[in-house]
Amino acid sequence: MRATSRTQSEASDARRVPPLEQVRDDVWALAQPMPGEQLPYSFLYLLRDTDGGVHVIDPGSDGDDDWDSFVRALGAIDAAVTDVRTLTATHLHPDHLGMASRIRDASGAILQLHPAEARALAALGEHRPDRARLERQADAWSVPAERRDELLALAVGDAPAAGASSAERPRPDRLLDDGAVLDIPGFELVVLHTPGHTPGHLSLRDDRRGVVFTGDHVLPHLFAGLGLGGPTDTNPLADYLRSIERVAEAGDHEALPGHGYRFSGLGERARESAEHHLARTREVAAIVGRDPATPVWDIATRLTWTAGFAGLRGFTLYSALSQTAMHREFVEGGGLDGLGGTGPIG
């Protein structure tokens, strides 16, 4: 894997926001700043069709500064908000969907999501992380008394665990099934359902231009978290491992991700991402193999975390425990057996 944009790569390393960049004759990448310390920006992509219309992939965070940046970017490519025809979000998180309503209201554009993402978006609005549910989870995970308040605090306000706030939960106008082709004149963007990060995450492949918009499914500088779209009937890790090959098959294409920088070697990075998650699964399998009754909390404290388990607080702690429970469920369901126990995917 290597960066194909020095400007974006250097900005990512320096944790600053890169300028608007032209990716193809008719494709531009606009980096929008993100609040918080984990990621400095997310990418919103602008596509100009052969009729002069503009199409947006991942309308990012919603704020006045974000809006002003978006309007300026349109002006830089000789377009206006009223030229926007469609909005396609790879997934439901606010840094990818947040500005959709504002753009739609100003342009009349059509908002598009995968059906599973539309259901997840609605479910997050109906089933916020209330205190009673968080208490049940804390009990099930054997969270010690001195750390429970951190998790229970997520029930207050629009906590990250809830997904987008009510103002950021627009209803889609069109649902995109796997294999659909986006209605963008001059483009042949094919929808790939790539669940794992969220239930209805989608990637978009354009063989003519040799690009794949990967959203948060495959990123160049970090590994996507899994199961971050609310409760599902399937295991997010199993979903991710099944869908990662959909993107890996386009290994010669340039990846246009949701964060970081565009890059080549997509197939290699996709399989590396899968192996990263499987490495944690094997850690969990080893612990559970010695003592099947080990609580989720105790398992999590023994796993390898980038910032160390002691550095996890609030939502990052909640996410780590959720992911640990997901890996344990995968192991107990025999998921590793289907992969040969220890071998990597692919």
C-alpha cells in the first residue's frame, strides 16, 4: 500500500486539513474538519456528471463552517448548491451523513442509503442508549463498580454511542441494494454492500475510472471499528470478513477513503485490515480457551489496544467492551473454525 496523494498524506501525518483536491477530471475530494482528537477530518467527494450536475458522496459533518467550506468548494469547480442532484452516504455516522438534510433542503437533491443502513438509522433514533440498557450491558460485561459511571454517562444527551442526533437522521429518498448502479450520467458507480463497520455500510466501485470509494470499510492509516451502527442480528466481525473480499477484488483500483489519504494497494490493505481484526479474535480465543467463563471486562483488559486499555475512557471504553463481546461471540460461534483456526483471510 502507498499513498497516491502526497498532499493528503502529509496533511494526515501533520493532523491538519488538506485543501480541495482534484482526483479525476470529474472527481474532487473535500476534507472537512472533525471535532475531537481522534481524526482531524473526513472526506466529502464531489462528482460532476456529463450533464453538468453535481453528486455528493458522504455529505459530512453539519456545521456553519462545514457548510461554508462546501459552498466554496462548489464555487471552485464552477458549480453551486442548486446543481447538486444526489447525495450518497456510505454509512450513517454524522461525519459522513450529517450535512445531508441541509444540502437536500437547499438543492432538492435525492438522498441515498443502503436499506440496512436506513433501518439502522431509524433504530438508533428509536432505541437510544438509555441508562437501563447500559446498566444491563455493564452487568453482562462485569464492569467493576468504579468504572460503571463512565458507561452510564453515555445515556445523557446525544452520546456518540447513539449515532447521529435526531437532527442528523434524515430519511433516505432512495434505497441502494447491492449491485445497483448510481444514476450519475457519465459514471458507472456500482454499489457494494460491505457491512461490518455498520450494518448497511456500502462501498462504490467505478471500473472506468479505476477507483473505489471505501468509506470507513478500508482506511489507509487505521483500522475500522466494527459494530458501530447499533444492534444487529448478525455478528459484525463475521459480516466484515465476508465483505472485505468484495473490496479486495478491486485491488488494482485507487482507494478513495473516508479519512486519511487516497492510496493504491487496496487488496493488500483490505486483507491486512481483516487480519488485524482476526489477530484480536485469536487473542480472545486463547483467553476463552483457558477459561470459557472469563467475563468480557477481564478479557478486554488482557487484549492489545493501540492506546493501552488503561487509556480507554467513556465512549472508547464502551466501544472496546462492545468489540470484545463481538469477538467472543464470534469465537463461541465457531467463526475461527471456518477460517482454519489460525490462518489469515484470503
